[in-house]
Amino acid sequence: MLSTLTPGRAQERLALGFMVLLAVAVVIIRARFVTDQLPRIDAVIPAFSGAMFVTDLLTAFLLFAQFSILRSRALIAVSSGYLYTSFILVPWTLTFPGVFAPAGLLGAGVQTTAWLYLFWHAGLPVFVIVYALLKTERSTTRPWEGSVGAAILSSIVGVAALVLAATLLTTIGQDLLPRLIEAAHFSRTWTISAFSASLCGALACLLLWLRRTSVLDLWLMVVTFSFFIELVLASGTAGRFSVEWYATRLLGLLSANVVLVVLLYETTTLYAQLLRAVLAQRRERTARLMTGDAVSASIAHEVRQPLAAMTTNASAGLRWLVRETPNLPEARAALERIVDDGHRAGTVLEKIRTIFKKDAGARVSLDISELVQGTLGLARTELQACRILVDVSVDEGLPRVIGDHTQLQQVLLNLVTNAIDSMASTSDRDRVLRIACSRHQTGDVMISVEDSGVGIEPGHIDRIFDPLFTTKAGGMGMGLAICRSIVEAHQGHLWASPERSPGAAFRLVLPAEAL
């Protein structure tokens, strides 16, 4: 937070540069415009005090909000200081001659507004001095233990009582105070009083510099220095509505906005960082859930194929055995296929971890033709049951590829199974599965799997590889996502070709083995 955030070198240079500009402005005004008078504009006072009141009140409550979180005694002191400056602006504006009444309201006299101005500009530096003195290691390790609401309410009541006392003293008890204005001009007493009050700002600025540990300390130092500069200008004798007088109003407005702007900027920045952290946490949680869903869906998807083959072969074996004359060789072949499918299911489970961890696995030199024929052997039963004609073409002289046999076989088997499912409901044309192995234009090996089924909708062509997206009623939405993950882990590419109609076409490119 602003009260605990350590300032950087750039912020320190910016604050010091701002203070230097204020000092230069004062020198120029005192040297060139010390006696110049400007037209009297009474509307400046309510506009200026209204802006100051809102700014200081917002700053006070932003600092109270930080106190409610950090429970720092120092923070409640500086919050009360900004509340004091906003409250005292009310009687100062009401008693200012010519704004609401020729002599001001609340029974104000000639000295009332001047004394309220001094109380105003000496008050905030005093609160800041208290803030700086409370900023010790003990105060940070021993936060406020009472009720936060009670502490804030007590501060508001205390500040209101203090402002009320200052108002009564400068109105009803104005005769008890020295005269600051004589013959419509500031007296020597005013100059001495203003300069004395400016020392409070200088002391606050010095303490903050010596004890600065946060961004808030740095910019409070700028504010108190601005109060010091403003009182130096106000200590002149040019009177109201002079260049000096208007300059002090402008400096006051600038100083009031410094901490508010920094508070709003830092608060917005911290909230933006918090939002990014929350969104990142949500994305991480969603990713974990998606990963869990993907792992479970992958297991179900990949194991379902060998389990279905085992069921089919078991049924076939039973049929061979229940004949009047059992065909033992066929039954034995069916049982051997069940054993093979069982081993394949176990191998698939072992490879799922490899798929999600992008592990290279066991890479060997593979012949594409043998890989395709082996895959078709695994899908033979389904192909025959759906009466699908298989057309395989392999170009001569194709290079071998390096890869994991089980994983690449799973890719081809997924593509073949999808083609079978797509053609299962086709009745108006021949059911043909075409697998072509050729050399890609890059010199790598390309495998094309084409079918004459229902095809892929144009709106789904870019989504079919997304995890958990499926167009099948009983699909898991992981088959093609896993296929692409495996192919990319082999430094290859897998995509769907939208130009084929009817049916669908998938292209798989794998790097050729280096000779």
C-alpha cells in the first residue's frame, strides 16, 4: 500500500524536482511581482475552497481506509490532518469578506479570516509532525488494537471540535488575538506569524526526509514543503488579491492534489495488480480442472478402443467354441487377439503420462507402411462390421521416421476410428477409407486419411482439435487433441483439410529420418 510501499529512485527524483520548481516559482514571484495588484475576483474564493474541501476530504478518507487495513497509529494522525484542513475551509470561506456577506458570516471581524488561514496552514504540518514521530518500528509491530470504526469516529469528532474551537476563537474571541490586518493591509505581526507558521511546515518536511520509508512519506514531504512555500509568499505585505495572494491560492490547490493524485494512482495500480493476480489464479484453477478432465477423458478415450476390441474378440471366440464342432484354431486366434489388446491397453495407460508431460518416450526408426498396416489390423473387425472398403497407397522409396510406435499408432487408429464412425450412418454412397503415404513438399513423410462419411462442418474445422470439443453424441472431445499433441511432440503437424466433400480428410506430416 501507499503507506508501506518503498519509494524508488525515480519517485524521489520526481518529488525533489517538484520541490525545486516550487522554490524557483517563489523566487520569481517575490523578485518580480511582489507589489503587483490584480483585479478583485470574489468568485475565486468559493471555487478554490470548494475544490480544496473535496480534495482534502477524499484524501482523508482514502488514508482512513488504509488505516482500517494496516491499523497504524501514524496513519490515523495524518488522516486527521487532512480532515482538519477540509473542515477548517468551511469557516474560512464563510467568514471571508465579500463572498457571502460584505464583512463575512458567523459574526466575523477583520482578523477572522487571516487567523483561520494561519490555523489552517499550521494545522496540517503539526499533524504530519505527529505522523512522522509515530513512525517507529514499535508502532508497526504494535498496531491499533481497538475498534477501527471507533478510532475513525473519534478522530472525526476530535477534529470537528478543534475546528469549532478555532472558529469560536477567531469570531467571538477575536479581540483576544493580535491584529493581523491594519488599514486593509497585512501588518508586521502577520508577517512574523506567517513566517513562524511556515517553520512548522519546514520541520515536518525535515522529519519526513529523515524518516522516509514509504511513498506516502515522500509525497507528504512535498505537501509540507508546499505549505512552507505558500506561507513564505503569504508573509509578504502586498495584501489580498495581489499576485502573491493569487499565487498562494494556486500553490494551495496544487499541494492539496499531490497526495490525492498519488493515492489514486497507486491504489489503481495495486488494484490492477490484484485483478491480474485473481485472474491468473482463476486461469490456473481452470487449467487444473481442464487438465484433470483431460486426463480422465484421455484414459476413457484411449482405453475404450482396446476394450471394445477385447469384447468383440471374446464374443467371436465364444461363437467359435459353442458350435457343434468347436473351431479351436479360430477360438485360439480370438484369445490371442484379446491378449494383444490387453497389452495394448496397458501400454496406452503408460503413454498417457508421456503425452501430458511432452516426454520424448522411446523413439525408434519406423517404417510408415508397416505402421499403417498394423493400425488397419487393429481396426479390421470394425472395418468389416461396417463394410468399409480400404484403399491404401504407399509411394516407393519413402524414408523412415523416428517416433514412438505406440503413440503414432494411436494417432492413426484415432483417425481411422473417426472415419469409421463418420461412415457408419452413410447409406447413399460407397464407404471408402483411403490412406495415402507420400513425400511432402518439405521432404518429410505425409500420411493422408480420407473417408466418404458425413464430413466436418465448416464452423467446426478450427475447433475439432480443441480439448473437450466433440461433435459426437458419446464423444469425449479428447481424441484429436491428443493426436495433435502427440504429433507436435514428434516435431510434426496434423490438420484437417476442408476442401474434401463429401467426407473428411486429415493430413499428418512427420519428419523424415536423417540419413
